Amino acid sequence: MPEARCLVRFVRMAPRKVRLIADLVRGRVVNDALQILQFSPRAAARPVEKAIRSALANLLQGVGSRDIDPDEAVVRTIFVDEGPTLKRYIQRAMGRATVVRKRTSHLTVWVVGEAPKEGTKGGEEAKRRRPKTRAK
């Protein structure tokens, strides 16, 4: 199963906000994920969309890419880490100053070239599902 990665560093958005968008597309087929991001009103959807497109391009350019159907590629893993925080100061009353934290994010996307099984969102939920036991 071929896979490719895209790492976007120093995105000038708070990780908490980018994680909300990353949670929407985790485990989905790439085309579905891109449609969700295209119509999302949140600003964090733009860098996530670019990262997924880049990971898909990396997958299609990799070794053995002739066998890969881009319509069956899946966002296997997507996570957001906290980057360095820029600290700025804003003036306050009576000669004081307050720190303004401008947070940054590091975004990592893994794309695999195989579709999930029918009825699952990417295979992750199937692993978590337990078999039903009958009462005797």
C-alpha cells in the first residue's frame, strides 16, 4: 500500500483552530475531503486543503505511482502540532503592557493509495468496533 506525506510548518494559525478542520477530513477519501474543505467557511481550511493536495501529488509522483488511482486515495493520518509562539506586546492602562501570543502550527498529512472498505470512514472505525455478544 503506497503512501506519501506532506509536512507544512509555521502556519500562522492557532493549532486548536486547525485541529477542528483536521478532524473533519481524517480517514476520508481525498476527493471527499477536498469537497468538505472547499465549502468550509473557516480560514484554517485553506492550508489543510493545500497540504492534502500536496500529499496527493507526492503520492502520484512516488515510486510505483502508475498503479495508483487518485480517486481511491485516502487521508490516512492528519495531525496538527504546536509550532513556536510569537510574543508581541499591547499597551494597557496605567503604563502596563500585556503579552499577545501569536500561535503557529505544524500540519502533517499522510495519504495512502487505497480506498477503505464499504461502510467505513477509512478503516479506523472498523478497528474500534467490537463484535456484538449475545446474552445467553
